[in-house]
Amino acid sequence: MLVDFNYILDLALLSLSLILIVTAVVLLLINYLGNRHIHMLYLMIAWFSLLINNICRNLHIFIFYMPILAFIDNFFAILGSLFIVFFGESISRKSPSIKKLIWYFVFITLYSYSSLLNYIIYPQASIPEEIFTFNSNISNYSFIILMFTGSFLMPYYLFKIYRVAPRSLKKYTFISFVGGIIFGIITPSLLIILRQISPIFVLSSSVGMLIIVSAVFIKNPKLAFILPFKVIRLSVINLNSGTLLFSHNWKSGKELKSDDLLSAMLQGIIMILRESLGKGDLQEINLEKAIVLAHKSNQFPLVYILIATNISKSLKNGLEMFVKRFEAEFNHSIDEAIISGRNLPASEIISDTFSFLPD
């Protein structure tokens, strides 16, 4: 009876864990379909991969023993770990860190090669036990390193957000950081203490996953964009005259000088470089403490200038969305505005396309 009770308890805890992970994935999917933020997509893929990982593990433990299921669940665990990195890098950089990608590539290669030998090659041949054991150790250690890397990076990213968050958002960033600790520190510690993937381990991981999603990236998606840059200004400039058709300053850009002076200067730089070098349009200017991102219109003599202390992939996506909305809504007004020099009222488009940014 004791064995049966333990079996039922384990099954109940694992079922609850799956429900929590499914809830987190569904919340992320709904949010992504509504806002199309790239970091949400990466986090959703990470959590979905860990969901498949848990399903395969449960099938392997409770229903039928198949070594290939262990390989599949490990594969999705590694995929989840990799997309945690993509998630963290997408909210802080334009592209993932090369060092992190090389780190993952090395250990994924070691794991894949050793697993191929163990699951496919060695069963068909007579291999000495010590070689099989050595190869298994390579596979196991590579897998552990990959999993611990993703686990520890999640609370690391969340702590960086908490550290720079404004006072009004500190509560939610702290809750997300707690979720990150549960997911990335407490859960791996349980694995080390228990020396097996127990139902408590899985439940701890799923609770952390749901807290991270619900506390921050669903209730307060702006928190993902606190790190590590500030957005300063977005301007729409007439390339022919250098006049402004629209300009928006975030709070971090209030100290900038005249909009008209800046737009005329940028228009001059763009035209001079294009005419003198003949190498295409300017796309980016790197300053010591800021980056100027330029997006030239394909339909009108306009250039869209976004100034920030750093640029991430999500921010570039926001600029592209703004360009599409601006030219769609003012398609019949832009030519007249270019001639008259009047500003176009696009503040609502800013609110929609850059809604993820803290005010």
C-alpha cells in the first residue's frame, strides 16, 4: 500500500506540474499573439520545450520504458535552455552573445555525438563496458552543464531587470526574481540534493516558470524592456528639407536640444554619406553613450530616426511596426505634410507600437 500511495502522490505532483506549465505556455501564447513581442516568442518556445520534456519523462517513467524517450526529453530540455538564452539576449542586445552561442554549440555537439554513439551505434556493436561508461559520462556531464547554464541565466537576467527597475515596478520585478530563484537556483539544488529528477523537482520548476510569466511578462510586459537601455527619441524627418514631420521624446530624452536642429543635422549627415560614399543609406550611428538607428522609407522621402542608449532586437521590431503604421495611416497626408512642413499626429501610433516601453 505504501508503494501504491507513493506512486499516486508522484503522479499527482507531476500532473499538477504539467498543468502549471501548460498554463504558463498558454498565457505566453495569448500575449504573443496580441503583441508580437519577439522575447515572448522565445520564452514561449523555451517553456513549451520544457513542457514536452516533462511529458516525455512522465511517459518514460510511468507508462513504458524506452531509451529513445529519454533522449527526446533531454533534447527538448536542451532546446528550452537554449531559448532561455535567446529570450534574455533579445531584451538586452541586438543579437545573442557569440560567447554564449559558442558555449552552447560545444556542449550540444558533445552531447549529440555521445548520445548518437550510446543510443544508435553502440547497441549494434560489441563495445567494452568502460568505453560505454566513459561515453555516457560525457553525455551526462554535457547535458548537466547545458541545463544548469539555462537555469542560472534566467535568475541572472531577472535580477538585472530588478536592479534597474523604477520604484513603481520594484514589487513585480522582485516577484519575478523570486520566480527565477525558484526555477534557476532552488530547482537545480533539489536535483543535486536528491540526485534524481523527482516530482518535487518538477513541481518546483513549474511553479517558478508560472511565477515568472504571470508576475512580469503578462501583468507587466514593460519590465522586459527596462534592461539595459533607455529609449530617448523617435523622429520622422523629411529627407529633402530636413524638417520634422513627427517627433516623440521619452522621459530620458527631455534633456536633448532642439528637435529641428537635430533633425537638420542628421539629414545632412545622411545625405552627405550617401552622395559621397555611394554605399547605400545610413542605418546606424554608434556614439559613446547612445546609438542612432535610421530606417529609410521605401515609399516616401522620409527617414525614421530612433535614438537610444542601446538597441535590442525587440526595439528594432518596434521601429519597423511604427513605420508600417505611420505610412498606412498617413498615406494620403504625407505628401501634403512634406510640402507644408506640418507635423503629423502620430502619438497614438507610438502608444501602440512601443507600448512595451516604460514611460
